[in-house]
Amino acid sequence: MLKEAPVWHIDDYISELEDKDVEPLTMKECAEVAEDCLFGRSKAVALCIGNIDEKESQEVEQIISNRFLKRRPLTEVENPSFTALRMPTKAEAIDIYGPDVASNQVPIILESLAHSEDEENNAVVVTMQTASSTELGFEGLAVQELIGSMAYNSAFSQLRTKEQLGYIVSAFMKKAQGGGNGLNVLVQSSNTMPEQIEERCLSWIRQFRKELEDYPDERFAQEAAAVRASLLEKDVTLSEEISSVWSEILATVPHSEHFKNPVFDRIEKFADVLDLERDEETRTFRSASELKQRVLDFYDKYFMDENAIRAVSARTYNHKAKEMFEGNIGKPGILSSYDDTRKLKQYLSTLPTAPYWGR
């Protein structure tokens, strides 16, 4: 039976360092840790580039195997893997925390206090979760990318220029480890408390839906062409080209043998979804009007239905608002510690990790 390796959270590490009764590692103990890291059970992934042929590449592989993989390598089940969790809807959050959580603006709120006492800013990141890359597929991810491209200027104009909430304002789509996706609205402000920032972010999300509806069809065609051109930008240097190819190879590492073949034309396939100039029988969207409707349907499904949205708000308080932060500790749906997040995770399901290009 394998002995389970200990898992340390950063809080444990800080406590260990700050404990005056704990002696630091001796040189012998440091050497033993280093040896275990280098020669214990491990997994190596290497890329050979430059003036090297196939035979020499295999020799390099043998050196790594003989020098660094002396003991048994990691088995498939021991390989580290990342999974994304499906955030709860408000109804699901009520099942976890009780009816008091219904008053929260978003189902789950993660709060922290700024590390530095000199930090003057508060910050909020509202994440509206969509679905896994597997579930969205090429079409859903392309529509999501288009929304993210159009959202930035709108959020910046409304939240920074007009409302002057703070110097840093952004809206963007983000893919998480494990295949999760979501629309992120970020604001850093020295003059507004996190709860008010959060409310204004949610208000902008509703406002942006109206903006999308008012945009002419041609605007969507132009934005789609711009996103597609960005995706298809050619690699300028050899290092960029190698990085592109290597990233596709690495993308297959966590998956089973069924998905081990790198899809080197993945970006081209992704960009083709937004191509409105191809032959009508082969393109995904037959018109800019159809693309606009798909965007609106996507937006309504993931960001507008109060009963279905899966959202989390990360709030950071400056030390002037420390009393407000401490007053929220223990409230339903507000996570203020590592143990709070561990409790929530035990209720959540993981998103599928199969690659969206594998179908």
C-alpha cells in the first residue's frame, strides 16, 4: 500500500516559519529533501530542440532516465492532475448554508484581508462560471471568446471612466486549470468598499446585455473577424513557433491514450468557427445575425438567469476596512479561511476534463 504524501497549505508553512520553538532544517536534512525530490518517484517531460537529431535525442532521454528516474516512476494514478469544480447556483448554496445565503448578491463570496497594512486599495473579482471546455466545444468557446473581447471596452468605459470606481478595471474570459471557464470582472479601488464594487460589477453585467442587443449585426461580424485575426497571427520567431507546438504536445499529457495525439491545427479549427466569409454550407454561422443571436443566447444562459448562474465573488479588503472583514467571518456563504473553502469543495462536483477537440 502506498503511503499518502503529506499536503501542506501555505498557512501551515507560514505557521511553521513563525513558530519560535521550531529549529530550521539542518544541512543534512536539506540534502535529504533535495535527494528525495530528484531521485524519488517522479515524472519527466522533456523537449529537445536545435542542432540535435533523433539518435541524440534518444541518448538524452536515456541520460534523464538513468540519472533522475532511478527509482520507480510515477504511475498514471499518481500523476498530479488539475480539476475544476462546478460552482453552486443560489438554490444549491442555500442547500449547503441555509436560507440566510439567499441575501448574498452572488451565491459564494471569498473574502481576504490585504497582506500589507499600507495597502490602500480594495479589490473585487466577480467570476461568472460558464461550463467546461468539453461541454462548450469549439462553438461555445468561440462565442465565449467573442463576448470577452467585446466586454473589456464596455466595462472599462462604464466602471472606470464613468463611475470612476478605481484605476484598474477589466473584464475578460478566463480558462481555469481543469477545463473550467468564466467571465471575470475585476476592479481595484481605493474609494469604494468591496460590497459596493461587487454590486456595480453585477449591474454592469446586466447593462452589457442591453448593449449587446443594441449592437448592429455588422458589429458582431467585425468583432468576429478581429478575434479570428488575433488567433491566426503567425509566429514571428523560432522560439514562438516551438512554444506553440510544445504547448499542443503538453496539452495531451494529462489525458488518456485516446487523446494522446496532439492537435496541431486546433487554433485554426477554433478560428474557423468565427469565419463568416467561408462557403455558406461549411461555416458554423450563416450570417452575422445568427452569430449575434448565438451570443445573446449564451449570455442569457450563463449570466442573466438568477436561478441558474454559477458565480463567485473574491473580495479583498484594505486594513482600514479590517473591522468590516472580521464582521463577515462566519456568515453563510462567505469563505474567510482555508477550512471554509475545504468545506465547500466537499459539496461540489468536478467538471469533465476530456479535451474539447477530442470528439
